[in-house]
Amino acid sequence: MKQSFIPLGEGLTDLFEFTTLIEYNHQRINHIVYFHTPESNKRLSSVAIVMEPTSGKHFQAMYIMVNALNYPHPEPNKKYNIINKQAEQYNVTIKEIDVQPPETFHQIELYFNYLTSVIRLQRWIPPLQ
């Protein structure tokens, strides 16, 4: 099964698209994952919607906003609250993990491979087949 990140932007309009994806696809959402970088200089977080695999288990989409919000701990921010409120409304599970920042990687695809490995090790997505 192919598992791929589908990048959205990091702005406010992308946040609206992200929350609309939750609203219209909540029955297909496995969970939402926050990727925090508290040790980086920028202290930004990315957030992804991890979908259930397609029928036949050929593909699993993960919609992501990279560096889209400020690190929300200990003080949450507006984007974090909006996403969490939408997830709570549709009973979508939220997971959070600290990771390396995207700037550590030469290409965004390498970063996505790294994130895929991290969430696979956490058993938040199925293993390679």
C-alpha cells in the first residue's frame, strides 16, 4: 500500500480547507497528528490528517500543513484550538509527537519519508507490505 503526504499550505485559507476536510471526511479519518518541533529555533508545528486506507488498501492519504502553527505548549494558539475543536466535534482522535524540523532535511520529500517512518514506528499507520 502506498502511503503519501498531500501538502496543503500553511496559511489561514489552508486551515479552512483542513477543517473542511475534517467536516466532510470525518468518517474516513483515522486520526490527526501534530508534529511538534520544540527544540528548533522557530518552534513551529505541522499537522496532518491521516485517512483510513482506500478500499482494497491500495493507498493511504495524509493531508499535511507543514510549519502551519506555533508550538502550542504550554499556551495553545488559535489555529491549534480551531483544529482541536473541529476534531472534537467529529470525534476524531488527536495524537502529538516531537520530531525534527523540516529545515533539517534537504528536500520536503525526505521530510515526508521521515514523518512516515516516525508514525509507522508509533503504529499509527500500517506497516509496509
